[in-house]
Amino acid sequence: MAFIVQNLSFQHANGTRALRDVSLVAKAGECIAVIGPSGSGKTTFLNLLATALKPSEGALTVLGSNPWRISKSALRHLRSQIGLVHQAPPIPSRQRVITAILAGRLGQWPLWKSILSLIYPVDIVGPQRCLDRLELSDRLFERCDCLSGGQLQRVGVARVLYQAPQLMLADEPVSAMDPVLSDLTIRQLIEDAASRNATLVASLHAVDIALRWFPRIIGIREGEIAFDLPSSEVTETLLKELYASEMGVLPTQAPVTT
Ligand SMILES: Nc1ncnc2c1ncn2[C@@H]1O[C@H](COP(=O)(O)OP(=O)(O)O)[C@@H](O)[C@H]1O
Ligand SMILES: [Mg+2]
């Protein structure tokens, strides 16, 4: 199993209950899209799977371990096998693209190599290959603050491709991209997961992209699972109910100028 979530709840420090009694299981190699209106708990859910947040209640097993019951070194190893693509990648603005991508393997390398990689590119071919897959071939030595939002998102995706973790998590990874680049990027994530039998969980704002690419769709509403179904069984009615708070308007991938 890639992960097992049992009666998981999460409450933010200010008392907001972002997730309530969520239970689900994912097998290794599954590709799952998490959809739902803004504020429904998608980011919180991914951060819990990433072990960036600790559950308030319930149990969580990720890649065979309970992250909150293992030693620090075991947790460090576990985290090196989990990759999270943030919606807005937290990349230091002066950093070069290659350094940002190399950072994907910091958790897997010995300390000396990690430190060296911040000063000098310890690998050029690997990051270049990841960028090639995302139509960013010529940006390897560019500074990240010279990139558009959509390009920066693809650098975040390139980093996780380079990390090649067992569990890939992506939080609205294509929200700043046009439909063509969105499809290209999601396809690379799906193909990469399939080639390594890794598990992919992506939250998506755009329902059309979720249904087109992902065999399993989880709808979250107000912190609870509204449905968990094969994409072929997700009906218009279910989607309208899911997005009732947004007047039943289903968000699709809007053309963005980048
Ligand atoms: N750091 C935080 N502190 C307090 N409340 C938060 C925080 N982050 C998110 N929330 C609240 O938790 C709920 C779920 O948020 P989030 O997981 O970001 O949803 P989504 O990603 O689906 O938009 C929302 O009500 C949101 O306002
Ligand atoms: Mg979010």
C-alpha cells in the first residue's frame, strides 16, 4: 500500500477544522486526482500525506510507516521517498533552475554532496533531462526570478521528477499554465509514476484535467470525502453537488497568458 488513512482529522492552530474523519487507501502505482472547491481541504490533505502536518486525530501510514511513530532518521529516509510539488514553489528567487532541481535529491544524498550541490552543480545531465520533458530545455542556468508563474511551476515538477520518489504529491501543479502545457505536464507526471510504479496524488482546480488523466477521483467538500470513484463513474450530478458552493460552476483549465 502506498498509504492508509484512517479517520484522519486536522484542525489548524486557529481552530479551523480543515479535514474531518477521512479514511482511504491507495495502492502503489495508483494515480489519484483530488478535486473540490477552494477551501475544501485539498492542500491540508496533501500536506498530511507529505508529513508536513501532523494529524490532530486518526492514523496515517505512508509507504509502510507511521511517520509520527518512527525515529528521526527513519522519518528523514521516509521523506526522501515523498515528493511534494507546491502550487507556488518555495524557490529562493535568486536560485538558478539547476540548483532548484538538484534540491529534489538533497534528502537522498550524503551531506557533503548536498552542500556541494548548492555551490556547484553535481549533476547536469539529470536535471536537463527533466527540463526537456517539460519544454523548458533552455532554462537550466536561468535564475528562477526570471521565470513566469507557469515556468516556475514546471521547475517544481522537474524537481520532483528528478527526486523520483515513491509517493509523488502535487498541489494544483498546473494552475498557472495554459491548457496545452497543463496536459503536457500532467502527462509527464502520470508517465513517470507508471514507469516506476510510484503513486501520484494531485489536487486539481480544473475538473476537465482530472477526468481526462486520472483513473481515480476523490471529491472533497468542507473537509470530508464527498466521493471516491473511478473517473468513468463521476457524474455531472456529483460534480454539481461538489461545487454547489460555487453555484455548481465546474472549474476548467482556463487559457492563461504566460
Ligand atoms: N494555516 C492555516 N490556518 C488556519 N486555517 C487554514 C490554514 N490553511 C488553511 N486553512 C483553512 O483550512 C481549510 C482548508 O484549506 P485548504 O486545505 O488550503 O483547502 P484547499 O486547498 O482545498 O483550498 C479552509 O477553511 C482554510 O481556510
Ligand atoms: Mg489548496
